[in-house]
Amino acid sequence: MGVRETRLVSVGTLFSARFKDVLKGGLYRAPGFKQDVQDYLGATWQAQLGPKSQALKDYEAHLAKLGASSPALLLAHVYTQHLAMASGGQIVKRWARKIFALPDDIGTAAFDFPGESNNTLRSAFKKQFDEWGAAQPQEVQDQLLSEHLAAFGHNNGIIAAFPLPASAIIAGAIRVTPRPVLLLLVGLLGWCLAFFIPWLQTKLQDLAGIPMHMRY
């Protein structure tokens, strides 16, 4: 193990004690995600899962490597993955419940923070993270920033690898688009077609009157 790795392991030992009270049950998202998948797919949801994508395997391997060699850098992934659910994720939760008319307490457990409010957990973690990060050497700060960006890259890769047929994407876009906006878009499409079709017919008629060798 090199000097850099030794330093990061030492840093990891220090932050584990500092964040012990912040990284507690209410912040963990796995139980909520499990509950949501079970609500949507039923008790046999595990049997319905396909093989892991290569993007997911790569992310798991990356996190395992950090946990073994540079555990302090896992904080960047905790910050990115968990705090997103406590901030912008709450907007997604309200949007999803409204658009899909979900029953009470069904389908959005991943966005719930039992025991304490999401704002309390988010503020406590952010405060500790900012104070701890400011006291770290520039090398560690740079590594944390790199891991923060890497988390987005891995997330995007996982989403891109998720098998979604085009029909599902179109149906989803139609469903989540507000009705007034959808009607406006349909009206604009009809207006464009009303001009385009006659224009196309005229062009085809003109083309039909031109000898084949003169068309190109």
C-alpha cells in the first residue's frame, strides 16, 4: 500500500467516528427501494429480476475497491446518492405521487426518511461533511471531487443500460406531460401537418413531371 492509500485509509478511520451519528438508519435507502419494488412487482419481485448490467457490475466493483483501499472517498458517493433523495428527490416524490395517483404510503418509500425529517438528516450530514472536508489536505479534496463526478458517470451508465422499449418511453412521456401542454403539442403537430402535406403533394407532382434523368 502506497503513501497515498495509507493516508486515505487513516482518513477513513477518522471520518467513520465523526459520521457515526449522522450515518444512521433513517439515511439508508435500501429498505425503501426494496419496499417500492415489492409494491410494484409483488412479493416475487426477486424472481423477476434479469441479470445485472455491466454498468451496474462496474459500479459495484468500483465501490468495493474504494471500501478496501480508500474508504474516505466513499463519502462522495454517500453524499451524491443519499442526499439527492433528501433534497431534489422530494420534488420527484410529489411529482410521481400526483402524476401516477399513487395510494397513500405506496410506491415512494425510497424518498421517505423514518425517524427524522429529510431536512434534519440532510443538514446534519452536510454540516459534518463540509467541516470534515475543509480540514482535509488538497489531495483528499481533489479525490472527493473526482469521486463525486464519477458517481454521476456511473449512475448515467446504469440508466443508459436499463432496457426500456421506445414504446414505453413514449407512453411515459405522454402520461407525465400535463394535459394542457399535451393538447397544445397535438394542435401544433396538426397545424404543421396541415401545411406540410399539401407542400409535399405539390413537390411530388412537380417531380412526377420531370424526366428521370433530370431529377438529380
